[in-house]
Amino acid sequence: MAVENENAEIVKARIDKRNYKRIVLRNSLQVLLISDPDTDKCAASMSVGVGYFSDPAGLEGLAHFLEHMLFYASEKYPEEDSYSKYITEHGGSTNAFTSSENTNYFFDVNTDGFEEALDRFAQFFTKPLMSADATMREIKAVDSENQKNLLSDGWRMNQLQKHLTAEDHPYHKFSTESLDKIQILVEEKFQDIRNTNKGCFRISGQPCKAEHLQIIVRTVPIKQGHKLRIVWPVTPEIRHYMEGPCRYLGHLIGHEGEGSLYYILKKLGWATSLSAGESDLSLDFSFFKVVIDLTDAGHEHMQDIIGLLFKYIKLLQQSGVCKWIFEELSAVCETKFHYQDKIRPSDYVVNIASNMQYYPPKDWLAGSSLPSKFSPSVIQMVLDQLSPNNVRIFWESKGFEGHTDKVEPWYGTAYSIEKITPSAIQGWVFSAPEENIHLPAPNKFIPTDLSLKIVPEKQVKFPVLLSRSSYSALWYKPDTLFSTPKAYVKINFNCPYAGNSPEAEILTHIFTQLLMDYLNDYAYYAQVAGLYYSISHTDAGFQVNLLGYNHKLRILLETIVEEIATFRVKTDRFSVIKEMVTKEYQNFKYQQPYQQAMYYCSLILQDQTWPWVEQLEVLPGLQAEDLAKFVPVMLSRTFLECYIAGNIESQEAEAMARHLEDVLFKCSKPLCQPLFPSQHLTNRVTKLESGINYFYTSECLNPDDENSALVHYIQVGRDDFKLNAKLQLFALVAKQPTFHQLRSVEQLGYITVLMQRNDCGVRGLQFIIQSTVKAPGSIEQRVEAFLEMFETKLKEMTIEEFKSNVNALIDMKLEKHKNLREESTFFWREIKDGTLRFDRRHFEIEELRKLALQELIDFFYEYVKVGAPRKRTLSVRVHGNLHSSEYKSEASEPHLARIDNIFSFRKSQSLYGSFKGLTGQVKL
């Protein structure tokens, strides 16, 4: 860690109200104490300077395994998993991760549980306990975690890049309260951690030797699609983080505005995405990586694409390092730092603890996020390293199947290597298309007005319906919590013709992707400046989202609306987007089995949804003319639901809504007409019959996947404060015992979760388990056995334990939203579902305070207990290839009702009433 200027004041954001204090314990452990007057949770993170680079040969995964083991027990707290149990019972969460050079452990917890949680946490590092039995079980857990990644292209390609490096290099391996009071706690609980006086693990030499450079590696991915990863070993930016050389070069090479590399590749129809920047960084080595997703046509022009990339690098060489570009980038970074959103306390401490390993104390908060020292020589040094002499090109395509001669040992990825000379690359540069590549223009979206609007004296806690017409409804919520110059805008286009068939839904999806495609070279500047947008299709149409600095948000919004109003199909771009969407649907089958099970569950429960196979079936026949005919019809009947929040005054919000109506509904040739009352769409959910256990079974869509999965869903009922309180309390009480029994003890699989489910205001519980060791039917038996065992625990619960859990849940509900996005997501869910209970936390807390232990037990007997007469369950079983025989022999079981056809079943069932009613005619 850098140690100069250790007594310098810590750099913090202008709007940051927290207090910070750095201390060093007598065992030399460096600590940053944080006091936050506005937080609802306490959190801690410990970053240990050992990661998988330190794994001994033949014991790959040891650092990761040890990360798992420390959670089990300690001499002071010997009961297995008691740490996790304590954290969960006090409204918190805990986790850890292992990286190349560090292992990070962290937790957050309600304030009343912080002192004991910190003590339990400290014991990990002082006197941990590791029983032989727990060790063997956790080996299986780590193996299960690895099993879920074996068919992931991201993990596979990352490991292949490591594999093709020097074998003797580690990179080659497989991988609130007052400050004074906190200081007393930390000194008391952490000073007994033994200081072994070992220096940080340092790497000697570079991972790439001559034979690992100037290569093209052709490799076969799992998913459909083609990709280029162009990689260079470079000087780590962490040595020059104030100069930001990789940030500067990544900004230019990864730019998407007019004249950029991506703009040219897109115009040629060769690429659908491009990113550039530093990756796999450490103190001693690093890589600069350009990743390009290719179209089928782009795959046929690999040499031209590499040529254009090096042409752009040559342009950067010829242009010299531009001071105005650096200063613009520095200004964007500075604004982002000083007006950063608050995040979860646990995430915040993890980020800082990670920074503490690399930066001097004054930069523990900022890290490398504030490049401010303009140094052409440092940037030029890294730019010179992006040369044909030390490039590594990884080219992925299913087209290479059967044309490779090597296999990576850990993941079994097929590949072949070919040497490529710098002169050959120069030939590609020479023969690449002549295109007008140039540097970006000055960014007009950088905000210059960061002032805060005056909030009315009367504090507005919840959204208000500012206006309502046959065209639109406008919900508005000014910022009363966050004091940032940002706004959130969501425009939901409810179009009944957008989702009335598989064809319509696919065409709507292509329409939204084309809109984003048309806007990209203009709106990319807004994203660089911190103003983000998206356009995506929904079950009932599509939506436009904007989030970021409010100063120039309206300019972007009006541009998007104009693009919708004047939409025309460009045949060449339609073909590219259609190809991209087709691959998306084809790759659905490579989702994790538990994700497939959750998809089937949603398909069964949610009325008016179309299966992906039908959408994939209609895709090949769709042409540009079909979209050109469809879009006017889709938009011909529309209702807009608008939510505008943040640093925006009510009259501004009303002006935005009026502009939308003027452009879409009130011009001389209006694109849109209001919906008829009968056309307002509602979200309906299948009502499962009481006392019947339904199950749907399927083979995993990927025949090579060994993992099986179960979603065991228990439907409870429609949104109701008292019922919600019981359901949420049960979920909290049962969460940790579920994990302990089914994962830690029985080792069913790495993914083992009990969570709540909410479908348009219909509440329930779901067990989600993915496993290679048991078939889904057997997993279901273990879930039922757990519920029978848990019944005893519930009956034995003391009044004190009950009250402790109730208080923990109340504390969780009293947590304030951390940022504008989080608040807006919460309120929009109420609007989308039609429940409109913006104050639901208050009422659910009231119900919790009145709740008795016996009521929780009665809830269990009525809704959850195996065989309960009112219990409504749906089990979705997805069989991996290890359990295909069980799938073939799985017949209807006596106590289960098998669903053979999802759509016949949906039609045969009654539906819950929708909370939505007639949108736009809501009476308040």
C-alpha cells in the first residue's frame, strides 16, 4: 500500500456528511472509522491482502475455500453458522469474495446488533474453528459454486486468457454511532489479531512472455454469437492513478459518438457493442482490453476490424495527448465523485476497504476516481504499449467448432493458437476500409447548473398525481432526502397492440432496440456526462427511462420523443438488430437451470405472457416491412404513465408531460389516440387452488448442463398489510435456518435461497435450489423435510426471540432509501402494480407491532406447513443431464397435480383481481 502523506486530510465528496477517522492498532492493523448521522445500518469490511494468487500449486481454490470456512465458527462462538444466524436475526446480511490479491469479508446489521456482530466478525481473524466435518462439507459447497460457472462463457474466456500466460506466474492460476465509541469497539475487538509481520504478497515478473504475445486464439464459446477480445499487457494504472492513462485511453477507444471506432464498425454493420479499458489490474501488472461483439458479417471481417482498431490507435498517436479531452474527462469524474449517490453501507465499506490496500489514506474514499494531473508522457507511455508487438487477440465463435486442436484444462474450452506478426497487422491496417475516423467533439451534455431546486415548505413524502387526462397520468415526487442535482423520469407507454401476440411482442422488442440504435451516437455523450437513458419493451408496451443530472435531461427526453414520433425503419439496421435479438432468444437455453425454473414459474403465474419458443419461431419470418406496418398500429392507441422525481419543480414536470402529449397526441397528424376504456391493460395472476400441490417438470434446455433446479413456490394471497407482515416475518425467521440446513448441512447446492415473491401484488414464498447431487424431486422432499423440522423450531420459539425478530424487521422497514433510483423504484412498483400504497411501510410496521407469536405459528399452519388444507403450492423442476433418467421416469405422484401444458392450465384456472383498475381514471 502507498504510504506517503499518511496524515493528509481524507478527500471526501462535497455533499458527504459523514465523519472519518483513521487509526492504526497496536498490531499495525489500519482502520478507517466512519460516522454517518443519516444511516440506518452499521457495516464493517475487512480486506485481507491474500487472494488466489497465493494458492499453492496443486491446491487451487484454497484461498476461496478458506473464505468460506471462516464463516463457520470461532473459539468464542463455537456454534456452527451462529455468526450468519445472528446477522440475519438483526436485520443484516453478510458475504465475502476472493480476488487475485485480496479476500474481503463484510457485513451490515441493524444498529442495536452492531457491537456483538463486530465481535463475532473479529473472531474470524483471531481464533477461527474449522471442524473436519465442516471442512468436508464446505469443499462440496465450493465445488458446487464452481459447477454453476462451468458453462459460463465469461468464466471460460477469462480462464483461457490466464491459461495462455507463463505457468510460473500467479496470474496463470485458477480464481452510527460516534467515532470515539466505534474506535473503542474496534481497538477492543481487533487488536488481538496476530501480526505475523509478513509483507504483502508481491508478484515478480510479467505474466506474458514472448510466446504469449503476437497471437490469435480462436476459441469456441457456449453461446451463439461472435466476439473479439484484443488484449495488451500494460503498466498498471494504479501506479499513475492521478494521471489516469488507461481511463483516458479507454474513454477514447471505447467512445461511441460520431467518428469513433464503434460508430464506424456499427455503420459497416460489423459490431453491436464495444468496450475498452483496464482489466485484471494489480500493483505489478495489468491488461488493457478492447471487447467487441460482432455480427455475422463482422465475423467475416475480423482482419478489417483489427485494422480499424490499430488505425484509431494510430490516430491517437498522431493527434498527441489532448489537454482539453483530459480536462473534460477530469471534470466529469470530479462531478461524479462530489455528487455520488449513497449506496448500501456494506457496499460502501467494501469499496473503501479494497481501496485501503492500494492507496494512501487521503485517497481511501476516492481511489482512482479523480484523475487530475495532466501528464502527456504517462498517457503516451501506455499508448505506446498498445502496439502490434505485444497484442493478444482472442476470437470467439461457434463457427470454430471442429477446427481447434487444444483444450483448456479447467473448463474444457476448445481453442487453437496462431502466431501473428506485426507486419501482418500493418497489412490489415493498410487494407482496412477508408473511413472518417476522428476524435470526439466537446461534450455539450456536461452539466453546468448543479444548483438544488427549492422544495416547498410542506415536505412531500410520497408521489402525488399532478395531472390526469385521457392521454396520460403524471406522478411527481420532488427530492426531499438526497440533496443531489439529479432527476429520475419514467415514461411508460401502455399500448394494447404491443403484446397481443408473440409477433407483436418481438416487433416491439426490435422497435425499442432500433430506437436505442438510432439515438446512440448522440445520446452516448449524455451517458459520458452522467445522464443515462434506456428504452425497453414491457408486457404492455415499452418504457423510456432517464436518470442523472437534471440540468440537460429535458433536452435528451425531447430528442427521444422526437425519435419515436418520426420513427422510420432503416433496413440495414433492422437486419443487424434482428440478428442480435435472434441470438438473445437462441441463448435463452444457456441460462442457469434455476433461472429457467423461475421463468417457467412466471409463465404459469402471469396471464397474457408468451413463451420464448413461440417468439423464436416467428423471428425468422419477420421483415423490415412488417415492423414499418406494425409501429403505427402499435402507437395508434396509447396511454402514457409518467413518473418524474428528483431535483425538478412541479411546473417543469407538468411541462414535460404537456410536451409529450403535444408531440404524440395533439399535432396536426397525431401518431397516437387515447385508449378506449375497454383497452386499459391489467396484470392478472393465476390463483392456485387450495390444498393442491401443482408441479411442472422439464429437462434443462442445455443438454450439457449437469445442474438441476427446483423452484418450490407457496402462494399466500393478495396484498394485505396484516398478511404481508406475517409473510415477511416468517421469511426472515426461516431464511437462515433454510440456508444452514439445506446448504451448509445437507450440501444440496451453492444456490440455496428462501425468498419472498410478489407478482403484481400477489404475495408468496419460494425456495430456489440448484444442485448436481440430487434430482429436483429429491430436492423437493428435502424442502418438505426441512419444513417439518422447522415446525418444531417455530413452536419452541420464545417470546424474546419472537420480539427480537419483529424488531429486526421493523428496523429494516424503517431504513430510508439510499438514493433517488432506489426511492423511485419503490414508488414505481406501487404505481405499476396499481396498489398505490406509497405509505405501506408505516402500515406494515403497525401490523408487526400488534402481531403475536401465536399468529405467526397460525400463519405457518394455514399457508406453509406440509399438507395444510389452505396451502397453495407450485413446484417447477428442471432436470440437468445427471438426472435425465429421473425426468423420464417421473410420473404423476399421488399427492401432486402435474401440469402438462402451461397454457391449458392457465386457461383452466381462475385469476386474482387486478389492483390496476382503469389506469388514467384512478380516483384518489
